[in-house]
Amino acid sequence: MNNAEGYSAIAHVYDIFNGDVDYASWADFAEECFDRFLPARPELVLDLACGTGILTAILAERGYDMTGIDLSPEMLSTARENCPESVLLLLQDITAFELYGTVGAVLCSLDSLNHLTKKGQLEKCFSLVHNYLDPDGLFIFDMNTPARFEREYGKNSYQLEAETEDGCAVFCNWQNDYSEKRGICRFSLSVFTEEEAGTEIYSRRDEEWQERCYTRAEIEEKLKSAGFEICGVFGNTNFKRTSKTDSKFYFAARAIK
């Protein structure tokens, strides 16, 4: 199963279970990168693996001409509800996407690139991003670190509870299985959604996806091979210097053409 297709079961409750994600801070980080590493803020911006479109919508509201790409129809359907009509949403694979022209910046948030688990996929994505960026255009993204795979993922399991806007209960059983030898973490989920509030009658949907653990050195090497100059690597959206305990790397890279 393609990782993106695996989001069909959780798309309708993704934002509920990720309510603690600070999309505004991620947007602030992107704009600060624009100011630091570009001569002027871009007009056209691509949100790669845009998911439910929250970040896409925030940046559209800040005046950027936004395009969002995702391979999950269910996630894009939710994105259509979250985004202004001016946002162009495309159902495409981030390793084989096509645009009508180049853009000034490409963003990819929430460790989406870690879902590229097969050999050569990350390189294909980086190459396409470089192709569709303006000369000196900026690529901004985050990826999970080895520390997160080892410390937070491992073989841990979680039970999540939430409630939809119409009062239906939702439960999610989440099991991690990280193989350090393979560098792959498998996530197995079962989502139980109440059919109608108060009935305690639930539908169940199961899905699975995977993430690959990449080292900072691997990511930097692949970026440079794709034609990027690395502007900075940070430990959070406040531009903290990286450390061995960080959960994520935040990259800003310029397309050299």
C-alpha cells in the first residue's frame, strides 16, 4: 500500500487528533526563511503533501498564491473544505508531480518526506522540487530525526480519544514497530468512529503506513546532488541550533540553476 493511500481511514479525524500542531508557527518559520534567504518574498508557493490543507490555508490568507499537492483523495477533500477557493489542489504523487510552471518556494511539513521509504524516492522528489523552483527559489521542509525514531517511535503504542464536531466519539489504537536494522517504522492504526452521537455503535477502519529514518548527512547529500545549496538546518521553527536529541530537522535550501 502506498503511504498516502493509507490516510483514508484517518483523514476525517486527522485534524482532531493533531490539534496540538502549531501550523501558524510553521508558517511564521517559512516567512522568516523567505526574509532571510530570498531577496523578496515569493508570490507562488507550493505546499507539497499538503494533507488537510491547514498550513496551505494559513499562507493563502497571508497573501500567497498557493498550490497544494497530495496523493490521498480523502485528505484533499478535507483540504478543499479548509482552503479558500483560490487555492489550487492537485491529486498527485510527490515523487511524480507536474506543475503548470515554476514557483518561488516549496514547503513540505509534518515529516511527510519520511514517508518516502523506497530506494530513490527521496531523490526523485528533490529533483522535481528543484525542477519546479525558480532560480534561487527556496525549499523548506522538516523531517523526523533518528532520535525520534529510536526514542519516541520504537515499539510504543498509543490509545487516542477525541470527539467530532457533531459529538460522535472517536478512538484510535496506534502501534509502532521500528526496525533500526531496516531503518523503517511501521505504523498500524485502527480507527473507531461512532455512527451517531450517543449510540455507542462504531464503524472500524484499519490502515498502515511506514516511515524511513534518514540521517542529516543523507538528507544533505541528496539535496546537494539534486542541485540545492543548503541555507540552514535547524532544530525547531525558532531557528534553534540542531542537537542529537532533536525530534526534527528543519531545512531551508536554495535551488541553484
